Amino acid sequence: MTQEPGALAERRGNVMVITINRPEARNAVNAAVSIGVGDALEAAQHDPEVRAVVLTGAGDKSFCAGADLKAIARRENLYHPDHPEWGFAGYVHHFIDKPTIAAVNGTALGGGTELALASDLVVADERAQFGLPEVKRGLIAAAGGVFRIAQQLPRKVAMQLLLTGEPLTAAAACEWGLINEVARRARCWTQRWRWRRGSPSTRRCRCRPASGSPTASTTGSSSATSRVGTAPCARCGFCSNPRTPRRGRWRSPRSGSRSGRRGNALLRAVTRC
């Protein structure tokens, strides 16, 4: 009997959709998942036709339940055997120069929240929950979540999540700017914003450096805990005018305008690159 791959990769126009494929285990991460996700992300990096990557989970109950505890009990390696530097799920420290979007279609506690924190953009099902409950077991979020969540949330909110391990609802996560949008079904992300062939939104900016995009990460320092970097771009206004999250909305320092929770202006800016 052929074993199902840990992750599936599918090209939808200019978007690479990576699906964690272990619904029977609530998409818990084992070595097969790390290999599938890591290799697909690397393929997207080197494919000039791919403009963005969407990460989601199979089924509708869980985006990712974190590490596979049964695999840990069997002392199995959870990381990509050839690229352990890519980190948890072959994703959290695997920096590419294309936008990454987490489509959270269910609960995302522990490692699931780690994956969302490591993504550039996040859309979540209205039933989704986020949190780092490791503290309840005397552990810490060792894939970088301790640092990322403190960078992406107000300090008091981040400390509450880290010290209590209590979850955050999708609505609250959006209100605090941890995610960009709450949707009835996270998969509508790829349906609502379509990268149509030949449309201006899928054309590469002429002013973009040949080596990368607005989300290029050039160092392995603490600044790399976010995938977002900077690159001058006169066309889209996003590269040279980074948005900053303000309680679930995105503001442009230049214009002061807001795009609202749905992040339409943000998505248009990203896909125009």
C-alpha cells in the first residue's frame, strides 16, 4: 500500500498551494510533512512563474496540531533530513523571497500558530484558534514562536498568551493584528484574490531587483524572524512603504489610508510585485 505524502503541492496560476496532508492526525507535523512542505517551498522559490505561496491544512478541523507526539515518543526525527536548518515543518526558518500566506482552516495551536507567525499574511476560518499552550506542559514554543509573537503582538497580549497558554479566537487575533482576515472558509483566500494570467497583478515589477521581492530575507539574524524585508519599488508602493499592523488593519505611512480587515489593498500591493 502506497503511503500518502505528508504534504501536497499544487500550482494554481501563479500561486503555489501547499497542503499539509495528515487530516487523520489533525495535520500534526512529522518528517514526511517537513519533507513535503520544505521541498515544495524550495521549488516555489526557484520557479520564476510562482508569485506567492499558500500554506493550508487538509480537512476542515485543524490547520496544524503542532508536532506529532507519537512520532516524538518513537524518537523519530521531525525535521527535513537533508535540511534541518529549515526548522519546524520545513517552513519556519525556510526564508524565500516570495510572499507566504497561511490559510488557517481550523485550529492552529502550538506548531500551527508557529506556522502562522512565520507567514507574511494570514487568513483564518472563523472557528480557528491560535495559541502557544506549551507552557501548560512545562515547555516553550521552541520553533521561534516565543520571539515572533512578542514582535507581532502588543507586549501585554503576547505575554498573556505565553504565560497562560490560553488560546486566542480568530476574531481577537484579527483585532490585535496577528492575522489579516477572518473568513467563513479559509480556502476562499485563493478564490477571492485570483492571480489571473496576463493581468497587471501578476506581472513582475520592472523596477524589482533580479534577486528578490518585497519579502526577501537577507540575513539569519533576529530580523529574519519575519519574512518581510524591504526593496525599493516605485510602482506598487508596497516595497518602499511597508504597512504596519494596527489592531487588525493596515496603514500606509505615506497616505495614512486603511484597507480594513479584509486587507484588499495589501493583497493587491503584494501581487503587483
